[in-house]
Amino acid sequence: MADARAVGETLAPGDEAEGNVAIAGRLMARRGQGGTVFADLGDRSGQIQVWATLDRLGDAGLSLLADTHLGDIVGVRGTVVRTRRGEISVAADAVEMLAKALRPPPDRHAGLRDPETRYRQRYLDLMASEDVRAQFVTRAHAITGIRRFLDERGFIEVETPALQPIYGGAAARPFITRHNALDRDLYLRVATELYLKRCIVGGLEKVYELGKDFRNEGVSFKHNPEFTMLETYEAYADYEDVAGMLEQMVSRAAVEATGGMIVPWKGGQIDLTPPWRRVGLIAALREASGIDVMEHRDAADLQARMRAVGLDAPDGAPWSKLVDGILSQALEPSLVEPTILMDYPLELSPFAKRREDDPGLVERFEAFCGGMEIANAFSELNDPDDQRERFAMLQADRAAGDDEAQPADEDFLTALEHGMPPTGGLGLGIDRLTMLLTDRHSIREVILFPAMRT
């Protein structure tokens, strides 16, 4: 239909183009009387009017169009005309019923109001709303822009297992499935990190993967158990290099998806133009909460301090979880403009390299925008002995009751023992990025078929 409308744009009112066109789409509206019927057909690109007359279609063709129902899929052949009122139309010479709709479409004007229906029957949501269709086109353009950006920088796209014998790369509870032929349990991956690092060890040097991760966790406006993640790994780079790349990549995706680097957000706007604000995590936490986490290194002490300032601090949580709780409660909601928080405590970052000037901190950043985390990055830990010690710390956390602490991966340690060059790694949440680019405030809005309760 877009091609037919483009032809019509060249016509003056009352003119008819040469040559025939064929269009097909869903019947959105129909009106007319006597020997003339007007119908609106719609597809992904929009709508176009069909102008059907008895002298061009004959009794059978006009009757077929007159007997269609809203929602039917109709094909039309004819010529593009521009009516005297300036309406671009297809003057029909032939009409064909392509698919019959046995259920009525959503009301054209009221649309779908119930969120449950919109998410569970997304096809109705797409059918009813051009805006919803447009936001998923925006998502696709953003992903295309990201791929193009990385390909131009010499990265190669790879695929790693979604079913893994040992899960890892993030603090999360996994989904478990049974493989009958192998007679063993496997895990849906929580991250692609450890396999992509194996690629770096093998000499691929610049790799990325755009794919699904799965985490058996609760749902919220920014969490869905199945989500899309970009992870990149670049040899001979560090987290400072990755931070610069992230700024350029997100701004490039914004331009490709929306046409600019300034996007609307909750009645205001967000400027994604590089460079973004950068601040140390410890200082930012202190400013937001009044707590210097490095002065409260005991979990019980930090818990008491958090409760004293009105922050939730669950019993039994390890120190790392409490620090993350301060971040999520006191700081994260205020980070609306693009902000990169640098240099995290070691306990929060089992795969990041230590800072040479302060071994208690690691070379890690998280990027925030719109009041939520959108990216996480490290100078990757490539010392197998240090990594083994970090795994031991995680096993202690598991023994203490932290069911999100990941198990040790001996095969990954073996890979590191073969030598991994200094590497910068990045994880970027595609769903949350799409929320930013489309001014949507729930992750369910930007996932075609989100997980729902029964």
C-alpha cells in the first residue's frame, strides 16, 4: 500500500495513474450506496481507500465487496487515482476475498483498553493501534542499528548455547529442564557471558550476541523472565573503552530508530547525545542515601544503617545484596538522564578485574537512564586464580542461603588457564532500551508476547 500511496502523491486531484497496482489488506471500514462502495484497507504501512463502482467491477465484484465484514482480508487490483477532494484511492477493477474473519476486530475508535487483553492477545493490540505497530518497528530499527554499528567496528555475531550444563554470568535463579536423550538436567541460560569469553580465549577477539536470556525471577515494570540482551566482548579493551562505545552505540540506535538523539520521556525528554555523565558508585550512593558503604563493611552494620534512614534491608541478606538494595531504592530512580556509575565493590562483581590502585574495587560500570539500569560492563577478569577465588566466594554465599549465587564453572576456569587477553565486556538490555526509545514505562509494552499469570 505504501507504493500505491507514493504513486498517488504524484497525482493532482482528479487524475488517474497509468498502469495497474495490486494491494491487499484488512478491511477497516466500508461505506457507500447504490453503485458505489468505498472501503478502507489497512496493512503495516497504513491505510488506503478503495473506490469501487458498478461500471468497473460489475455486479459480482461490487456485491462481493459490499458483503465483506470488518476484519476480512481483501485483495484489490486497479489503478491509483486522486479524487477531486484529494483522497488517494485505488479504483478497483477486481476484488478477491483472501481470508474471512470469523471474529470481529477491536473497535476502530475505542481500541483496546484492557492491558490484560492487550498483552495476552497482542495480535488484537497490533490490529487496533498504529502506535503499537510503530513501536515494534522502532524496536526492530534500533536492533538493526546496533548490529550495523558493531559490524562496522569489526565485531562478529556468534551464537552460544541457550541450554547449558552449568549456568552463569549473572546473579539469578535459572529455569531447569530435562533432556531425555542425555538423561540429565540442563539450564536455560541466564547470560551469554561465559561462552562469549570462551570465544575470546579462542582468538575471535571481537564478538557479540543478540539473544534471549531467561531468569526465574519476579516480574515488574522492568523485569520479564524472558528478555533480550546484547553482550559484546572486545579483546585489548577495558571498561573505559566500553563506556565510550556504549554511548556511541545507543545514540546511533536512537537516530536509526527515531531520527534523533533526544527522545520523549514521561512528559519531558532525555538527551542521549554523548558524552554521558559519569560518577563513582560509592560517592553517588553516599550522596543519595547518606551512607558510605565502604565504612559499613559488616552486613549487620550496613543493615542497621539502612533501616535507620528508612531503606528496606531484609534479614539474612549478604553485604553485596544490601549495597545493591541502596542503589535500587535510593539512587536508581533519580537517574533519569544518561548516567554511568563507575567502580563497584568487588563483592558485587564476580567477573570484573580489580582496580590496581584499590583492590577493594573493580573496573565495572552500570549505565542508567529513565530511572533504570540499561547496561552493565566490566574490564573482564582474566586471572584464573582470582576467578577461582571469586567462585569460592559465591559458593559461600550459596551455602549461606543466597539462591541467586551462581555455581562454579570448572570448564570456564580451564578456558581462562589457556590465557584470555585483557577484555572489555558489555551487556545492554534491548527491552529497556526500547522502553526509552518509545516512551513506554513497562517492559510488557515492548515485548510482543510477555509472560503472564494464568
